[in-house]
Amino acid sequence: MPPRIRFSGAEKDMTLDELEEAIQHARKAGAEGTCYVYAVLSTSGKVKEVGVNIGDGADY
């Protein structure tokens, strides 16, 4: 299984700015645009955490 980097918001849920920052960090770490994004949602449907596989096998 390829390594996965994870990001979460400073508060309970992520903001749009935090999501954008997470994407920038993931791309700098080697994640490509074809990588799937994994997310943990709150019971109200807000994004709490996102993750992206990097390295070998990151496209599946």
C-alpha cells in the first residue's frame, strides 16, 4: 500500500483555504492530479480530514 498523507483543519472541520493548502502540499509531495482523494466527513457532511496516496501506486 502506498504511503498516504493526511490533512485536517485547525478546527473541527476544514475550511476551503485549508483544503487548498492541503492540495498544494500533496502536489509538492508528489501526488498527481489522477490520484484519488480520501475524506473523513462529519455527521453533518462537512470535511474533517482528507488524504492522498503518494509514491508508487498513487493512481489507484
